[in-house]
Amino acid sequence: MMEQDLINERMAKLGDLIGGKKLGRKDTTRYIWSACMNCGKERWVKLFKGKPRNIRCHSCVSKDRQQGSNNSKWKGGRVKDSKGYILIWANPTNTYYKMHAHSYILEHRLVMAQHLGRCLKSWEIVHHINHIRDDNRIENLKLHTMSDHQAITILEMENKKLEARIKKLEMEIDGNK
């Protein structure tokens, strides 16, 4: 069978082999015309150690993928992001699910929402009073509008600068004694 005929999916037969370049891919890996073991859909599959890399098609794998605690990689649904905030996995049946981003809710927003008994609006900001992002006790959280939160942040930064200046002056005074 000619290479061009193999590329034409209507002509390919189960078990036919072809190089990645012939399929218009950048790699030189070999591919095999294979059928999904679940639905029977035929497609080109990359070979790995002489065997098809995937025995099921993408849509069959997606259907079977377990979410939440049913997933084999489940670690409790509580993770810390790169900025230090805690994220909680939310099941679609959760009352507060509409506050999610990719099935996770920021824990401090969830704690405040549960305290208020309602979902938070997108413009409502939950402020950590002690600035510790993973301290999500209700007594450490305060609800603000965006403009209020910005004003508080500016005042806190100015306060820090003044405290540093006072400390420097006190050290200079102590050094002169």
C-alpha cells in the first residue's frame, strides 16, 4: 500500500504503520492505525515500545475520568496555590459552587460566604486582617468592596513605611546616647 493511501484515513487498515512526518506531524515517531477498545473509533495512535500508546480514544477516557474523591489522585481537595492561598475543591452540587474557578473555591471566600449564608458577589473582597493568607478563621477575615480594600491596602503600606521610619529614628537616637 502506498504511503499517501495510508494517510487517507478511509484507506488505512487496522495495524497499518506510518511515520509522524508523513502525517504532517513534527516528530519522526511511528504511528499505528488503531481502534479504541471502548467505542471502536479508529485513529492514528503513537507507538511506544512497539505498542499503541493509548488503547482508548480521548472522548472515552474523558467520560471515565473520575472527579473529586472518586479520582485515584485525590488528596483531600484542599491545596495551597503559589500565592499562599488555600483552595477547596467544590462538588457541582455544593451550594457555593458558583463561586468556583476550575472546581476550586478560595477558602477565605468560602468561609465568609458560609458565615453570611450566601454566595459572595464577584466585587466583594475578603481581606485577611493579619495578612496571613492561609489563616482563614472568620475572626481574621473582613468583607470589603474593591475600593475599600484598595484604600485599606494603601493605608497599611503607608503605616508600614512610617513604622520603619520611626524604628530607624529610634535606632539613631539610641546610637547617639
